[in-house]
Amino acid sequence: MSFPTLRAFRALFDADDRACFCADGHAPALADSRSNVSWRSARLARAASVAAALSLTAVLTAGFVAAPVADAKTPQPKAALDASAVAVPDRYAADTAQQIFAAGGNAVDAAVAISFTLAVTYPDAGNIGGGGFMTLYVDGKPYFLDYRETAPQRATRDMYLDEKGNVIPGLSLVGHRAVAVPGTVAGMWEAQKRFGKLKWKQVLAPAIKYATDGFTVDAWLQQRRDLAAKGFAGKTNFDAYFSNLKTGVVFRQPELAQTLSRIAADGGREFYEGQTADLIAKQMYGHGLITKTDLVQYKAVWRQPLAADWNGYRIVTAPPPSSGGIGLIQMLKMKADLKPQFDGLALNSEPYIHLIAQIEDRVFADRQQYMGDPDSYRVPVDRLIDDAYLAKRVEEITPDEVLGAASVKPGLGDSMPEKAQTTHFSVVDKWGNAVSNTYTLNGPFGSGVVVDGGGFVLNDEMDDFEAKAGVPNQSGVTSGDANTIAPNRRPLSSMTPTILLKDGKVSLVIGTPGASRILTTIFQVMTNLYDFNMPPADALAAMRFHHQLLPQKTIYYEPYQPIDGDLAAQLKARGYTLQGQTFNGDVQMIRIDGTTPQPAADPRGAGVGRVIQ
Ligand code: DON
């Protein structure tokens, strides 16, 4: 859809609840004073608008109302695809997307609505108290939105060390001090304001309905809750809000419904400047570091997406503060460079796994040395994905040698089982727009701290910083000076929401949770699709493994398809240690075949792929 057409749609809706738009229909690149203007005027009309939101909720409680988005005279943009489609981690999110598309929304409206819905129905990873990344392709142009959390202003480099300089176990994972300033609401507000067609209130309505009316808890969610609750017991107020998350129960979240209604009525800045901000600051007071000033100053950032050519496709993916995009491109290019060695090797055979592990050693060596928040550290992005650099890197790889951390160094010069939770969803609309979104609380249910009166959990994203040189975080990865704790800094991430283009059209939308496993998972699924020509379902179902430099010579396998028998024996004979892990991704992807979207959800999870006419 062209921007003039988008403008025509917007004109119908913008008057009451939006910031002004630039002449070309774009909101400013960074959140700026305009959103504050919008917020302040909204605050003046507060009483009326909250009442309006609540009455809207009441209407929606009776069933989502599909609002018309254009009158008969509005020119309809030409459809690029046969249908819209989503791949999402639960069925509630799929239903939300269906409602949003029925109301005339585009992929960005659907993505924002899905993300608020998952904050209600997938509360261990879906969130408003965390952060994430969104890669978009809208009207033929790529965009990247960074709504990663930031360290609070009072954060200090050694805040997780005791007087002897040792890391205090758990302090960056559980409780108030683990929490970084949340970015999700600012991100959703920015994305919808810039590209959405529907009213902001419309995209929040399905989430408010699920929070008000409740949703039915499945056994898997209860299992995840029970596990998390053990870690929070006696340390946080988690159980006061989530003890009733039991199989078969219709779980209602009235405080969360009110929070979402305030955000719906007053706009995204309400979370950072309004009553919700007050509730967060109150929750933190005396226990954590976040203040109202941290919240007021938080901004989501539009960044240049990372892009590279590979195998006839254009990859559009996550730049720093993600390490994922760089790592994914490095792996794909190094594998292509090693074509003669890979030729004839069966997928996931012993020599195949060995070669991939050697590639991964190099990726993670570079990750730990060179990557961090690009606003405070110059990440040598171009050099790290440069063809000549990577061609030189693969020259070090010899088929007969098991390399480990001791010998693999960063290339430009000088564990443990995974504790989930993050989630990913992919969306395309019939106009050919796409959204790839990964967002997270970091650990399951984040820090376990619930905002009293707000009804939502806060993240434990501070664990993604380097607490002490050489000490791995919960994903078992170390990082360097580029990722030390400093006020306002964004912690290094592995989230890699990715879009592949072919001749300027969307060909694949893909992403997954899994922390450091994210990039190796996406790499494996893309390899299955494009190097082994597997259909999407097979590409997802194939066995996956993980290797990341540290611990040395360790190959992780998954319960879904363990490495055993001859393969295990061969890898051990080569010198590898095999280690099980509980989790190896939950990929949600959409492949486009001609003009037909083919959504596919990972068989490891409870995701749903749905084509929406
Ligand atoms: O940003 C990151 O890389 C991590 N906080 C993501 C954590 C994660 O994916 C855990 N979920 N499975």
C-alpha cells in the first residue's frame, strides 16, 4: 500500500487519539515531543477517555466489533498476496489477528494487537513489562524498531557483585534489582502510530477483552507457571497474582485490564508518564532502581535494519543491540564459503554438525568481544559481516580438528540448560507488508515482580549485561567491555526477528525465542529450507542442535529429537561432550510461495499458523 493511501485511511481515525503525523504520513523516527504533546492533551481529556475506553471494552466484551476503515470512495490498494497470515505462539493471538484483519487492519495493526494479547494470554513471555525488536517491511521498505529495555540511571557496573567482587547468585534474575526499564509499550505505540491503519484503541481491544473476561489456561502454561513460581517463592509477589494460573481455569486479570484500558485511552506514553508509571515507580521504591525519571526518558528507537545478500535473497534482520543479525549473517555466509566441504554431507550427520560447530565457535567469539549497545559502543558491524573477512575466517576451519574456546579468538584483532522465556510472532498482510517481532521478559515471568495495582510482571533483562568479566549469564554466554552495565545502556541481545526478500517481495518471515539459541535455530531452519529444499513443516520439525564456544566442545541437543545412538558415539569420538537442554526454540514463520502465504508453527510449541482471508 502506498503512503498516500495509508494517509487516507489515517485521516478517518487520527483526529481523536493520535499524535500529529508528518506531511508524508511518517511519524518522526525517534519518539519525540510530539508523542508527549499527544500524551499531555490526552491527559487533559483523561476522565472522558478512560470512560470511553471502558465502554468500548464493554462493547467488545460482547464480541469484537469490526469497524469499517474506508468508505466506498476510498481507493482500495491492490492486494499483493492471496491472503494475510500469521504464525503466533497461541490460538488467542491468532484469533486477535483475525479480528484485526477483519476490521481492515494491516500487518502492523495485527502485530501490535497480537503483542498486547500475548501480554495477557502468554504472561510468561508476552509482555508490557519487557522489551524487544520488530523488523518490518512496509510499502516496499525495510524498517527496524528497537524497543529493548535500558539500564536505569542508578545502575552501576558492579551492581551485582558482593564486597569480594563475586557475582551474587540470582540478583540479576529475580526480584526488583533485576528489572530494566521496559520498552514494549513505547515500541508498540511507535509502530502503530507510524504504520497502523486502525485506531490505537482498536488494536488494544482484544487484549482488554481477554484480560477482563479471562482465557482458559492450558496444562502447558500451568507447568511453566509452577516451575517459575518455585524460583520466586518468598522473594517476590508473584503468587499473589499468578497462583490461580491452573489448567482449565478461566483466568481473569482485572488490574491488567485497567492498565491496558488506560494505555488504550491515553496512548503509549501513559505507561511512562501516567498512573501506570506511578505504579511502577512505587513498586520499585526502596527495592529496585527504576524511578519515574527513567520511565519518562525511555524511548523506542528506529534503527537502520541490518541487511545482506545471501543465496539470491536479501536478508533484513536485527542490528545491534542484537548480536543475532550479525551472527545469523556470519553463519549463513561462512556456510556458503565452505560449500566444497559441505557438499555431499547429510543434514545433521557427524561431520556436518562438526563443521557447523566450528562456524559457531567463530560467531560466538566475535559476539563476546565486539557487540553491545551501538549508542555507547562502536560495534564494527560492516567489518563483521564483510565477505572478505568471513572468507578468511573459514580458512581457519579444518575438518579434522575439534576447536574450542581456548584456540578460537575473536577475528578482528586483539551452561547450562535454557531457562526460557521470550516469544516470537510473524505476520504478513495481503498488501505484502510483513512484521517479524520477538519480545521478551528474559526469564519465564521475568523478575517475578508484579506491579501492584498494574497487574503485569516486570522483566529481568539486566541479566543480559555482563555482570563480571568472564562470568556467563543465564544463557551461558559471556560478553566483554561492550556490554558492561551503565546507565541508560541497552543490554546485548540475541533476538533476531528476520525477513527475507526476493526481488523486493517478502519471501520469509521468521524468528524464535531461545536466547543464544535464537541465531543458531534460525540459521538451521533457513538452511533446511534453502540448502536442503525442505517444505516449511519439515524444516521446522528437523532435529536441531546448539553450540556456542562456551562451554568448550559442547553440543547441546533437545528433548524433541535427542542426539543418540551412532551419531552420539561419533560426536563423542571426535571429542565433543553432549548435553541435553530443555528448550531449543519455538519458531513461528511464514514462507511465501508465489502469492500464497504458508504460515508454520514449530511442533515443539503450541503455536498456530493461520491464513486469514
Ligand atoms: O535478549 C535476549 O537475547 C534474551 N533476553 C532472550 C531470552 C530468551 O530468548 C529466553 N527464551 N527462550
